[in-house]
Amino acid sequence: MRTNKFYGRDWLSPEIDYSKEEWESLLMLAEELKTRYATNEDTTAILRGKTLYTMFFNSSLRTRSTFAAGIQQLGGFHVDLEPGKTYTPARKGFEVPYKTERICDVARVLSRTGDAIAIRMYGAPAHWIYGFAHETMKEFAYYADIPVINMECDKYHPCQALADMLTIKEKFGQFRGLKFVISWAYSGSTAKPFAVPQSLALAPSLLGMDVVLARPRGFELDPEVTRKCHEYAMQNNASFEETDDMEAAFEKAHVVYPKSWGSLEYFAQLDKNGRKIRSENLEGMKDLFEKNKHWICDEKKMKLLDKNGIYMHCLPADRDMEVTDAVIDGPRSVIYDEAENRLHAQKAIMTLLMGGRL
Ligand code: CP
């Protein structure tokens, strides 16, 4: 494993910016850290004295708890810069006078005293503009001298993707030859970000799985993402396919990942000069959701899987909408393994990006 290439890098869209070999190195380290955790080994020398700043613009259970626990287990410290208690970091042109502070100042101040900045932002705090949160993180990264870690934006959720790849590796021992289905599923709460489906289309494609994206019409992913998935499939001599048939997608699948996400055409949009040319239409999006209530993961659909097939979800799940209790609580469900692996995956990310001493 080469670990000297990671120090100081950002973790914004690693499904695109990091190589397959780098993902494999991170997975190996996550496995090692998981073993050391299981055997009660003291790992507090790895990041002793290092500080992680976190900024959550949205709610979180798993990401918040595992970053806080993870940095502590590595000997570091985390400071939660709660929006509302600090001046809200704002991009130029999006400031509210007296309540905000430009990102260029926030990022440079935090770089003087800490070792990484981790951010979660999507939806309302990102003005419902697709890509706004990701651009916000890129602006942080531009001005910060320390790594910026994406804890979920409107485009990617790479920490979730790394933890999920770790879970699949544990269950199957390999990626090649596995059929992985990322599927849209109905939810009563609309306008969810594209972060999980896009990261969970890209990461398995990068690692060489045969990926199927199942979604009703109107729930296509960002074309840049699907183009990249096709490119990875070509490089790996694997496949990437799209379908609007959930049952057909589930046939002989090794992994199904049914999850709700929004519809791109109902999000707000800026032109290339940063002017708003379309407002969000959340009511319109809701109508589209209601037409697709049958996109639920139930026991009948789970019978279509390979005999060793598993059910995955990043959580929180919308029970009785995205998935039935029988499936999510059933023997094929690996949801708590995924949640646990967030800890070990993020410890690997922090160790390598923040200059950990192994
Ligand atoms: N999967 C996930 O990111 O969970 P939280 O929203 O609870 O952090």
C-alpha cells in the first residue's frame, strides 16, 4: 500500500479524483483499523494532537457520531462549528449582512489552527440549487491549506461510499463479477440529494462491479456521473446499465441498494454567471414521487436476487415507503454493518489525509 500520496489532499469527489488503487489502499487501511479497534488496541498515537473542524448544515446521526468517535480514537480532537453559533460561511454574492462571513476568510482562519475541515451541506442551506453545496466545498478547499472532507453534499457522499465498499468486500471478498443495483425507491419526503445514488453508482463502477442504475423516468442522475460510470465499466471490462424496471434490475443481483432521491429538473438552477435562472419546485417534484409509489423494496422483489444477495441502505431509511420492515430487518439486510463501517472508513480517510503516524 502506498500511503505517502494522500497527505494534505481533499476528499470532495474521490469517486472521480482518486484512483482505483487509492480506494483499494483506503479499504486495506480501514480493515486494519477495524481489526485494531476490535482487539482494543490503543491507536491514539496515530493522530495525536490533531484537530478536526466539523460543520453540519444538515442533520446527521451516523456521520456526526462516527467522525467524533473516530478522531478521538485516533488521539485527535474535534470541534463542531455549529452554524448559528459561528458566522455562517458564505460564498461571494450569497452573504446575509452581519450573519455571514466569506468562505475565503473562514477557510484561511481555520487553516491556521486545525488539521482538517469536514462539511455537510445540501438542500435548503444550499438554496435548493443542484451543485451549490459542492461548489461551496470546492471554495473552502481552494482557500484552505488543510484537507477539506465532504461529509455529504448535493452531489456526492464519498464517506458513505467507502464504508459501503468495505461492507461489500467483507461480505463477498471481491468486487469483480458482482452485480450491484442502485435503485430509486419511493419516499414521502421528496427533494433528497443525489449524493448517495451518485456515489453508489460511481464507487462500485470504479472498483469493477457490474452496476445497474434502476429509476423511473424523471429520476435520472447527473449525466456527468453516468458518463463516468460508463468510462469505468469500459476500463474494468465490466458493465454499467440503466433501466426503468426495478424487478428486472433485481434479477440475480448480489447487492441491491434501493434509496430515494430527488428529480434534477425540479431543483433550482444558476447560469454560468451565478444568476438564478430557475427556482425549485418541490410541489411539482412531490407529484412525480406520488406516481411511483410502487418502487418499494419488498420480500417479493428480494426473491429475485442471487441466493447470496444482500440488501443495503445508508440510513436513515423511510420504512414502509422505500422498504418493508420484513426486508430491512430480514436476514439479507446489512444496514448496521454499513453504519459501523462508517467509523472505520473515516478513520482511514483521516489517518491518510491528516498525516497519521501508523
Ligand atoms: N448515512 C448517513 O450519512 O447518515 P446520517 O445522515 O445520520 O449522517
